Amino acid sequence: MTLRVAHVVSSLAIGGAERLVVDLACAQLAAGIEPAIVDLARVEGPLAADARTRGVRVIDLGRSRSRAARAAVLAIELARRCDAVHVHNPWALRAALPILPVVRGRIVYTRHGASPYARAAWRAVHRIARPFVDRVTFVTAEARAAFEGAHGRSPARHVVIPNGVAIPDELQARARGPRLRLGIVGRLVELKGQHVALAAIAALATTARERVELHLFGDGPERGRLRALAAAHDVPVAFHGVVIDRERMYAAIDVLVVASRMEGQSMAIVEAMARALPVIATAVGDNAALVRDGVTGLVVPYGDPRALGGAIARLVDTPELVEVFGQAGRARAAAHHAIDAVAAKYRALYVDDGG
């Protein structure tokens, strides 16, 4: 009998967790599982169309229904797909609380980020959900420890499953130009550190600065400030906006830069490594575990334009490292973050009590 899985998400906007959900559902579909994504958002996100194009059913709960009516529709949908319910963030868990007692299938809850959600209201949500959730998964051991500090330990129920991506069989050719193309993927918000990258490039020696350009993929409230900084420091920056097509996005750059102040396990890093791109990343969250300093890329402190600039200058001055780091990263992504292996680990939680 075909295993049926319902993924419950708070939205299908562009984001690492949302990308993972769509990729996971696609991998499950290829493995003979029947997945569906239940989208709780009142406005359909751009990844909904991406999922449908790839053959995954997306269920919206009625954009104009009341909260009670949406909960009733959710209960009906989950009752129809009762082998397993996979809830993908605290907001989705809170929305699903009223119907958890009527779910007959196993319930898996994934914490994609590092925040423990330790406020009293969130502790109450997790306390109410606890009797009904069979497994809680985390993308890193550090995220699990932070969560357990706020909500209590449960070694038998808490499982670490890293993020996964599809590893392309063949890589798109990258047309290398006279400039090293640095790319940052993510919302244009302060914590992503695009302003730090701009400051780092601006501080480079003239000969090095003339050999780099910055590509920003995403949008957000910092866009105007970043444009002004780029103009003031005469840094060549391309603002691409939100890009759905990852192949086009990663083919447009030579190096991924992750200048964030905070990360869990960055999907952008794993995606870039899978495509043989070296990564320069700040030493926050799981970045230093993903990026092996001097092997698959370079790791620098957060908020240090001088250190970030030094890493950029090193790749400008020794361009052969771009290829060496990129190939090492691709091998590491294939060994530890292949989406098929991640999907198999989740399948084991859907069908077995793990005990």
C-alpha cells in the first residue's frame, strides 16, 4: 500500500525550510510515496507553483475562510491522508493543535531553525502538542540542545536529521569573466549581513576591488539602503530580486557568500556545495560545520569586514582555489546531504516507532 504523507507548512514563500519541504516531497514522490503539502498561508507563495510543476499536490485551506473553518478543512484533509503528518515549523504546529487528537497517522514535527521558541506561549504550544507528536526532528545537534533547554529532553523522541538537497548529475557550465562573481542568497534584511559584504568589498585594495562584483538574490526592507551603500562605495552590485530557478541563480555566481549574523543549517550553503561552488561563511550556527575552512571554503567571524575582505582577496589572488574548494564541497554535499538519504530517514520515522 502506498504511504501517504501530508506536509503542513505555514507558507510556501521563498526560504530555506520551504525549499527543503518541496524538495523532500519531490524525493518522496520519486520513491513511491504519495506526498501532499498543506499550505496554511492566506496568500499563496511562489514555491506552491514550483511544487505543482514538479508533480506534488498542494492543498490550500481556503484563503478567505475563518480560522475555525480552516481548522475543520485541515482535519478533513489530514484524515484523508492518515499514514503520516509532517509539521514543519512552530507556526504550523500551533495552527494544527485543535486537530492533532483526531490524526490517526504518525506525527513528525521538524524544527528547521535554531531558535528554541522559549517564550511562555510557545512552551504552552509545545506542551499541548507533546502527547500527540511521535518524533521531533532537528537539522543540527545544537538546535536540538537549544530546544531541549526550553522544552525538556526526550532522547527517544528527539532526532537530528540534516538538511538535504538534490545533487545534480551534471553541472551547468559557468562562464568565467574577468571579475569574481560573489553571490548572497536570502532576504535583504540586516541579519543576513549584505551590508557587511559591501563594506568588505569597499575596503579591498583597488586592484582586488576591480576584480569582484556582488550579486544579491532576494528582496526585503534593506534594498534601498544597500543600493545607497553600493553607490557610495562604487561597488558593482546586481540586484536580481527573488529568483525561483536555483540552477540559473547558482550558475550566475562563482562563490557563495553567507555573511549572516544568525543561521541554523543554511540551505543556501548546501545547495551551493552541491553545485561545486566554494563558500565564504560567517562562523555562526552550523556554518563552520558545513564549510570546512580551507577545504570547501573559508570561515570568518560575523561583522568583520576586514576578515571577510581577506577571504575574498584570497580567492581573487588564487583563483585555482575556487575550483578546488568547489569540488571538495560537492563531494561533501553528496556524502552527507543528499535529499534521497534524508527522505529515507524521514520515511523510517513515518512507519516505525524507532524503538
